[in-house]
Amino acid sequence: MDTYEDMVAERRVQICARMDDALSRAGRSSDDVTLVAVSKTVGTDEVVAAIRAGYRVFGENRPQELVRKMGELGDRTGLPQVRFDMIGNLQTNKINAVLGRAALIHSIGSAHLAEAVSTRAARRIETGELQSAVDVLLEVNVSGEETKSGFAPDEVRASMEHLMELSGIRIRGLMTMAPRGDKGAARATFSGLRELRDELSSVYGIELPELSCGMSEDFDIALEEGSTIVRLGRVVFDPAFALQ
């Protein structure tokens, strides 16, 4: 019987093949894309299995879990270095736990949160606790679903000049989530994010290289539409999730 580690490794081969197919259809290279293994529902042992299978970037949606898993992995010997991103809603009272730990914060969904992260990061840069501004993505509710958080597209347009002036953050791109169960709506959401990025880059003369979109059900569509970061959880870690 295959072990859990065998399953994760075999699934990774299948995922990478699917990614390569989607990128080939779009005339893109796998070098353009980061695969984030979303480890929010699994323990440290499962993360170790994923590291041994070849994953090097992980995503957490709760700061306390990010801190715990990074600490526990630090106690394990013989593992390669990995990166953790913060992908979930970030409350202002949890910002300090994430600074200096998360390589990239995907979920800056309001000007208020951007200001709070910038202020605390700038303070740490002054004291030498941080070496540079924090890399962030602006979360945009492209689909307009009431259940989704993030900036509305017009709010990003109106706030961009102010956000660019915040010294403690460095805006690397945009993030979104698509409606579930509707591939047509997913494609429209992902293409809408890309078009918004292109517009902001043109208007403000800035590079926004990262587009974080695409999850277990729709990552191939996201890659066809220009995603540079896919966030895969169940398809990586759950043996019961069928890779369609």
C-alpha cells in the first residue's frame, strides 16, 4: 500500500503535468509560475511529506498556524529551506506575527490594512528588525460576490496612488478568488484580474508582475489567463480530492 508521502509525490507529478499543459496552451513557461501548497488544513508531518515530494512554497491563512508550522519545521533536521506566504484574511492585531515570517502577503484587501501593515513594517525597518519593505499583493474582488473580501476594482483604481506611497510595503501584484463551480465565471474573473493589472501598470508606470489566482478546481484556467501564482490545497494534500 502506498504511503501518504507516496500519494503526495504521485499527485505532484500529475499536478505539474496539468500545469505544463495549461501553460503550453497559453504559450507560457513553467518558470513564470510559483505553486503554493496551501497547508492550512494539514499538520506539520503532512508539510514534511510535501517538502520531500518537492514543494518549496506553502500558504497559511492563520498567522498562529504560520508561526507554529515554521517553528516546528525549524526543529526538524535535514529539510531544505522553504517559504511560507500569508494567504488568508489578516487582522490588524495579527500583523506583527506575520512580519519577518511570511515572504509574501497575498491578502491586502483594504487601504486600512495596507496602512497598518506599512506602519508596523516601517517601524521594524527603523529598528533593524526588518531589512526591507514587505512584499504584498492587493486582494481584489473581481467577481463582485458579496461573500468575497477585498478591494472592488474601482476602489483599487481610486486608492492606487496612495498605496504606492506607503513606505513599509512593496506592491508586487494582485490576488483574487473566483466563484466556485462555474468555469466560465472563473475565466472571466481571472482575465478581469489580468486586465486590471495591465491597466494599473500602464496608468501608474509600475511593474505588477504577480497575479495570484487559481485553486484546486480551476488552476488550469487561471494559468491560461496569466496567473503567476496558483494556490493549491486539497488537490495537493487530500487523497479523496479527484484531479479532474
